[in-house]
Amino acid sequence: MKALTAVVFRLIAIVALTSLIACSNDANPETKPEERFVEIKNPTTLTLKVEGMTCNGCVNTIESALAKLDAVAESEVSLKRNEAAIVYDSEAMTEAELIKTIADAGYQASLSE
Ligand SMILES: [Cu+2]
């Protein structure tokens, strides 16, 4: 019983910390969320327009979907700008595949220009 309580408390702490980090990211646009240090061969930065995001949950959904891809080194999704900035390996993956990944997560992405 004690062990279970400890686990529950730890989970609550993690959730609280995560939302704190999410909030401070919102307040300070210079902080980068979800930074992964994955080595990729041809790092290319792509900024996509993303429609349909309403809250930080949407941001997290898209960032986690992108983080699952081996060819993606880093992503930064902005709720305010309706954008996703993605650093990916342009020889391992196409722009269309990134757009499809976001579409599969439930949001409409397109090339911004
Ligand atoms: Cu949302």
C-alpha cells in the first residue's frame, strides 16, 4: 500500500512538473520544448503551417507523434503561430510524410510560405 502511494505521488509530481514546463514554455518563447538529441545525416529544417490546434495538449500530441519518427531530430510546435518547426533527415523522409504524420495525429498541416 505504501509503495503504491509512493508511485501515485511520483506520477502526480511528474504530471505537475510537465505542466509547469509547458506553461513556462508558453511564457518564454525562447525555451525549446521536446528537444531530442538524435543524430541524423542530413539535418533539414522545415516549418509547416498547422491547423486545428486549440491547446497545449494538441501541441504535445503533434510533438510526440513527430518524436516517434527516427528521421526527426527535433520539433517545436507553436500554438500561437500555428506552426511546427521540424529538424529532420531530408534523405530518410519527405515533407509529405511529415505532413501525413501530423494528419494522422488529427491536424491539418501544409507547407508554409
Ligand atoms: Cu488541444
